[in-house]
Amino acid sequence: MKTDRNSGFDSSRRIVVKVGSNVLTEDHGLNLKAIGSISRQICRLIRNGVEVILVSSGAMASGLRKVGLQRRPDQIPKRQAVAAVGQAGLILEYEKSFAKYNRQVAQILLTSDDLAHRKRYLNARNTLNTLLDWQVVPIINENDTVKVEEIKFGDNDTLAAMITLLMDADILINLTDIDGLYDKDPRTFEDAELIPVVTTIQKRIEQYASDIPGALGTGGMLSKIRAARKLTSAGVPMVIANGARKDILMRLFAGKKLGTYFVPKKQKLAKRKCWIAFNLKPQGALTLDKGAVDAIMKRGKSLLPSGIVRVEGDFRIGAAVAFKNQADRVLGTGLTNYSAEDIRKIKGLQTRMIINRLGYKPYDEVIHRDNLAVTAEP
């Protein structure tokens, strides 16, 4: 468990760096100085033996200024067109900047649908691994040009967290335009205090974050906290730091205690369980009694019908469903062996009674433990 910052960086051999819009843009367009600084630091890390994947915002903000708009258009086609204009300029500047250090880059555009589809998920991972083997820097952004409400990540903080899990990276460094998570917005309140370490993401932490919006990006601080929740529940640390600080990446790897460090859970989720937990959209939910919750959370058991007290939604066999306790707290996600209709018939029953109720019994388990991804703390 990487409980302290130094161990988190010392053991990191593959990292994801996410850079926000406010770091990469200025009034007249892209901040070329910032792009140059980030590129130089990444190249230095690669020379030091660290594999780096870059998730970069900035396409929308760059495009707005290129086409002369002051704010994001309301219509989706116009937003997509603005992003297309901006993405071309963004990747060109990265290509020029990395070329100064004899380093090639590759542009990867993804939607959440790409990572929810198991085969495409694996294809994306294979492509990224190949690029890293070739020592080409992958530069990833959400595919704004084709995304629609159903398939969008919503912000690059979420995308960066998904890529971190996809690639089994050791840490996510989330670079923004303030020094980390504060107890209130430091741009408004002089007495705002930086929170250097977060061990558990409680409601209080989310309340702090909700008061610190983003200007150009879709995320703001709250989306970063939600990304941190995903990662830490999967056993991966995250840092929020100021991307405008000189040599921020090098200073973090040198052991400087900058930004806010989010401490991960003790046990890291397996890759497939990460995919189940964070890439699949639950089609329903199962509420469990205390005995079932304890069996899953404390003893790593499968979910049996006897522990189910309520079924929500209408889903088929093999669907992703959330499971939660009777206080309505979501504990994780799993792939079900039964449809919602059949689970309603067998909930609360012992396994030996399934065949009498349904006329068949393909499985004892409603969700096998191999298909259960626990994301909440015990």
C-alpha cells in the first residue's frame, strides 16, 4: 500500500499525467510555454526509466479561441466542431514540442463506449502497450467530435482514471491550475488551507471540492475527487498538483511534498474487476442483507440469492448490476448469472430451492465472486 507520497513515487514505473485546460491555454490560445514544459519533463522521466501516458485537455479551449467564440456553444454539433478544430492544433504543438527531445507522440481519441466493450478495451490496452514499447508518448483525449450523452466520459479527469486502470499504471498525476485540494476556493478566500493528504474520501471532502469549479474544463475539482475515489478504491494513488509550477513533475518525483496525495486502499483490484467496476454502466441494483454484505466485504464470498432483499431495474443474464447495503450505500458492481425477473423470484431463498422455483438451476451464485468488484471500504 502506497500510504505515503514518497513510496508512491519511488515505486512508480508507469504513470499517467493528466493536464487540464486551464494549464494548457491562455487568453490568445494555447499556452505553448506550458506545453513545452510538460513535454520536457515527460521526456526526462522517460529517460529515467518511467513510462508516461499523457491525458491532455485543451482541445475545446483551443478551438474556442481559434473560431473566435467566448464560451462553449450550447448545441452539440457546434461543440464537436470546436473540439475538432482545437484538437488539430493541440496535437501539432505537442508533436513539435516532443520532437525537440527526439521523442515521437501518438494521438488516441476515446469514448467511454470504447472501454465498456471488452474487446475494444483490450485492443486499446494492446495499442497503448505497443506505443510504450516503442517509447512513443501516447497523448489521449476524449473523442469530442463523435461523443454523445450516452458514450461520453464527461471530463478528462474520469478518462484519466480509466486509462490509469486500463494500463495498470502506478499513479495518476492530475495537473490543474491550483496547488491541490483546499478546504475552500483559494482564488476567493485568503484563509483557504491546502489539504496535503486525503486518506478517505468522505462527504466533507466532496463538499470542499464542489465549491472549487473549473473555468474552461468540464470538470472542476469535484470531478477530480470522483476520479480519485475510483482510483483509490482500486488500490491506486492519485496526486492533484499545480501544473504551472516550475518542473512540477520532476519535483514530485524528487520527493517534494506538493499538491494533495490521495491514499489508496490496501488491496489492488485485478484488471478484469477494474473493468467491471469502472467501465460498465450498471443496468440495475441489488440490495443485500447484513449477512450477505459481511460475506462479500469481509470474507470475499459470492452473492447467493438468500442474501438479496430487493431488486431494481430490468436486466438480462450477464448484465452489470450494482450491489448495495440496506442503507442504500453502493458497495460495488458485479456481473449477474440471472435476469432481474428470475432474481425477483428467488431472492431470499436457499440455493437448493432455486430449481423448485424456476424449474432449472444453472448456478448457485447470483454473482460469482470472480465477477464481483468491491469498491467501497469494508
